[in-house]
Amino acid sequence: MTMSSKLSDWLEDEEQIDVSKRPTVSTQSEKFAHFNQQEKVEYLLLTSPVGVCHNEFMAHYIPRFGALIWKLRHEKNWIIDKIRCSQEEHNHQSPQYLYKFMGREI
């Protein structure tokens, strides 16, 4: 294939992409990296028995997690408590909240 080839020429080329050479997801953190933000919020809430602090959402690059939590509460009927975070290791400069999944409404 030459540099002047068009994308459509490349698509019709006989070379096939070998999907078996793609890396497989082996660890939980690698799998988590492939989640979208909604899936990350759901995963964090479901796997954290103590709750998820504002700091944890920010550490995972989920800046608008409040809207995603609202969506879980109103569209999926999740019960999520909002509690002031008092974990000493977080060292909050201002009051932050902890979000804890309590179950689903039927």
C-alpha cells in the first residue's frame, strides 16, 4: 500500500487484521479501564461495601459522577445513600460525601 492510497483502498485490501493478536484483559484494573463512566460508577458502588467517596470518583476521572448517580437512582431505581465522609485517610479540605449502594427498589 502506498502513501497516496485512500482509506477506501485500504479497507478493500486483502490484508486481514488478526484479532487473536489483541491483548486479552487479564486483571480487574485493566477491565475497569475499558468501562465507560456509567459502568465505572456502577462497578465502584457495587464493589465497595463502605461506600465510594468523592475522592475515589475523581481519582478514576469521573468528574460528573453526581449526574450518573442521579441516573441510577431514577432510571434503575437504585437506593444510594449520601453520607458525609469521615474517613481520616482522605484528609478532606472541605466537606465531601460518601455514596453507598443500599439495594434496588422493586
